[in-house]
Amino acid sequence: MRRRPHRALVAALLALLALPAPDALGVRIKDIATFRGVRPNQLVGYGLVVGLAGSGDSTSTQFTLQSMSAMLEKMGVTISPEDIKVKNVAAVMVTADLPPFSRVGSRLDALVNSIGDAKTIQGGTLLLTPLKGADGQVYAVAQGPVATGGFLVGGGSGDKVAKNFPTVGRVVQGATVEREIPFQLNQKEELALSIHKPDFTTAERVARAINEGLALAAARAVDSGTIQVQVPPEYRGRVAPLIAQIENFQVAPDAISRVVINERTGTVIMGENVRIATVAIAHGNLSVEIKQTPQVSQALPFAPGGRTVVTQESQTFVQEGRAPLQIVPTGVSIGEVVRALNALGVSPRDLISILQALRAAGALQAELEIM
């Protein structure tokens, strides 16, 4: 049976897109750009989760046995990895994000991921684990109970019931910062803004908004993704208030015209700046239906060797959709495009084919991105 998209939802989306676009609204600079150097740093470490009820790594996981042997040796217990037969320990990788300007003693969340063949780390406790940065230095240590937010239940017959991913957990506020990343913010005489999606028009608008907000010619666009801001004399030694003020300036970001198509789901997203040249559009479909009716053929009474036979009688119906030729003038916006295509009664999947044809004909003045 052929499934059709929800017509009411499709009609509502098309009607919403067909509405006249309002004036571009501004967004905060902090939502489209970040100050260079003010960013989190990734930390990673290797550790052990203990206290598991027989759901840890098996004895075939050699690195877990070696880690347990090394840990016990540091505590004064010498034992060979071959003599360890327990299954209540799991080897894990621990990750965390060190926020900018974190101080010694700050608490962070740590993400724990099993790297062995443990079935679940639910109910376990992470032992003291150093977390290192990309430079190899230890910036935090993590320890504490692991919360998985899921479970795994299995029966003797092999049946299993699982919720979420029981081999991944979180130690809430379980990592403590032990080393700070040096960054002298108040000694800065120049700040650099990095735009998330580089664009020359957006960069120029950001620089203009900063200059207008500060009433100074302090900002300039270096390239499509970088804006340099000179720290005014009145903000020397106290750059944080300047950054807070700049972050809340309003800017209308610009973007190239793009049409994003997902053929698997039939989703089509078009920006408000999409334009098409003068083009005539006609879209029809061909429907072929084959109907089979069983027919029973019965032999005459007392006929020698006679038997009843069931045959199939086939009927074929062909129906071709008749769509009028729709002429779209040049330079129309997305509203007119949607209204014109909606007048043809096209579905989202038909719209994908039409947009691809428009792009091939050179009439669609936008990038066509197929996911």
C-alpha cells in the first residue's frame, strides 16, 4: 500500500512558506560569533569502573587485567594479570570539557565510556582518573559514582531488555580542576571575533554594529570570518565589560541562497532569498493500476479427468495526470515559487524533482544541496 504524506501538515507548511517574508530580524553577536581564545578545551583520560555485579569486562580483555594488576601494585598488592578472574571491573575512557577561565577547585561533569566488552557499567564507581589535555598535562581528576540513565536486564534463556546505552554513563560534578589554563584577558589591547559561518556581508555588518554601539571606529572586518576590535582606552584593564557589551549588539546575519533537499524523507528547505528566472513549469504523473480477479473454472459433471481450476483475470487501468503549464516570471521570491508549485498540486517529493530540473535548466538562482 502506498503511503502518502500528511496532507494537512504539508499544506500548513506550504502556506507558512508562502507568507510574505518579514524584515530581517537581528540576532545577538554572541549567537553567531565567539571571541578568539575564549573557548573550552577537551580533556581525556583512561580509568577503571569498579563495583559492577558481574557485568564488567571478561577475562579475555587483556588491557583491563593489566590495568587492575598495575593499580593493585601501586597499592602494595602484587598479582599477575593471569591470576585475575573477576568480572566486576570495566576499563573506560573518561572525557570532559574544561570551560574557559576555569579555576582550581571548579567541578565538571565527566562522561564515562566503556572500551571493553562490559555489558553495563550501571551502579559502578569510577576510580581516580587523571584527565589530560592535548599538551599531555593533567588539568583535572575524576572520581565518583556513574549514572547511566539506562539498564540492561537479561534472562537465563538469553532474552535481554535494554534501555538507552548502559555502557555509557556520566559522573555528575565528578571532575575537579587541578590546573588552570593561563589567559590574560585584561591585558588584551585587541580582541578578535570569529564568525561561526564566515560571510563577508555578515562580517561587515558585525563591525558596523560594534562601531555604532560603542560610538567609536574600533572594529574592522579583516576577512569573511574575523573581526578585529581595538580595546578603547576606557576599557583597558577591564575587558570583560566590553565583551559583555559587544555580545549583546544586534546584527542581521546574511547567507547565500540555498535549497536543502533530503530525498530519503522528502524534506525541502528553502531560504527566503531564493530566486528563479522566467520559466514554464508543467508536472504530471502517470498512474498504472493492475487489478487481478480470481476466476473459478469447473469441469462438466461426470467428465473424465475433469478438475476445478482457479485462474486470474487481469485488468490494467492507466491514468495520466493533467497539470496545466505554469509560467513563473523572473526574480520571484520564495513565496511566489511555493504558490506557483502549490497551484500544480505537487507533493514534497515532486517538488524535489522540479527543483532539480530548475537547477539543471539554470533557472534556480541558489545552491542545491542534496543530503
